[in-house]
Amino acid sequence: MIVVTGATGNVGRSLVQALAGAGEKVTATSRRVADADLPDGVQARPADLTDAGSLRPVLDGADALFLQNGGADAHLLDPGQILDAARDGGVRRVVLLSSQGVVTRPESASHGGVGGAIEDAVRRSGLDWVILRPGGFDSNAYAWAESVRTVRTVAAPFGDVGLPTVDPDDIAEVAAATLREDGHAGQVYELTGPALSTPRQRARALAEALGEPVRFVEQTRDEARAQLLRFMPGPVADTTLAILGEPTPAERRISPDIERILGRAPRTFADWAHRHVAAFR
């Protein structure tokens, strides 16, 4: 049995579908998950990553664990206790969804600090481990959905700064492969899209998917920071803006890992936009 944490998220939802489609026995867990949200045959077991005790009954009898890094609540996790519960339940393999920022922004308390500590705990767990480090997600464009729907406008800072954003479905497929296949233990995979894309280009891709013009408005750094502060702490917002505005060479690097593992090139942002265009209509 494979346990998928964060099963209702952008990566977890697709991972559950991929594993179920491959015939695996899957338990999907998150704070709010229900059988109706899942493919046939997948068991829903609500639990909270910030409460390792709630995971113990979910992990009992499992062989493998997909561990989402907690997202905005990562600082509330006790990864040692989660991994203890996994070992006690019989888990032998753990695949961690981490972040590229663990190595590209080591000075950041959230990325290098909290994220690095979670990675270290996984390495020390005694389990066969794999660490996935994606960069920015294509699905971050959902932040533009309301303004595109209502006024056909995208507002974003650093309009011509390119990053190789990655499709969450590609992350999920890599996660499925590393959970199911041997030969990946002890590996760290960086997951990116196939090319650099800028916010202005991504707005254009949404327009092409919609078949209608979408106006791009470039925000100032202060405007973008004020928007980010609505849902993230100041230091995290500042790190996010640094990545978006002054990416390091490592953050702009296009990784071969998705193609190496899946045997095909990563999907483009345009691919993502066409599959999810309904959210922007």
C-alpha cells in the first residue's frame, strides 16, 4: 500500500490518480479528503501532517509514503515523528516533495532552514528515500484566474524574467515512478519545465488557450509584495520575490531529470494552460 499525503493538492491529486491507474493500492490523506474526491478503489483517510499521531493509523501496513513538505505549514511539522510513525507502520520507502529553494536559497529560514531540516530528517530516517526538488509550479497561474475571468488581465512583477516552471502532473508522474520502481533510492531529482518562460509569455499562453486577448500589467515589487503578504509571511514573500526577480543560475537551469525518468520531455506551460483553461473562462 502507498500512502499519499497532501492528496487534495496540485501534485497529490494527480499522483493518486496515476498510482490508482497503475493498479496500486492507495490511501489518500489530507486534512479534508473524502472518498467522493478520489478514483474508485482509493481509500480516504483524513489526517494532519502537523499531528504525527493522526498519521499512525493511516500508515499502519503501508509499504511506501509520499511525503508532502507541508507547504505554508512546513514550520509546524515534526518530520522525525512522521518518519518514526512511517517506520513503525512498515513503510520501507519515502519520497519527499521538497523544493529547489532548499539549495538555491540556503539563507532563507523557510527554504534552506525548514525545508533543509525536513530533507535531513528523511536522509536520517533509515528508509529508502528519494527527494524531489521542483522549482515554481505552472499551477501558480491559478492566482491570476479571477482577474483573467473578470477583466482578461494578468498582473505580475518582473514581466520579462524567465524561469523553467514545471507542470504538477509531471511532478506526480515522477513521484509515481520513484514510489513504484527500484533504482531510485538515495537520489535527489530537480524537476523543471523544458524551457524558460516569463510572466508575459505565460499570459500570452493563457490568451491562446482562451482564444481571446489577455492584457499583461507589470506590477512594481512593492505592489507584488503587498499582494503576497495577504497569504504568506514577510520573509517568505521577500524570498519569493527574489526568486522571481533575480533568479540564480541554478534557478534558471533546465534539469534533464524529468526526461531521464519518464522517457519524454516535460510538458510546457502552454500544455498546462490548455488542460486547465476552464478555470480562466
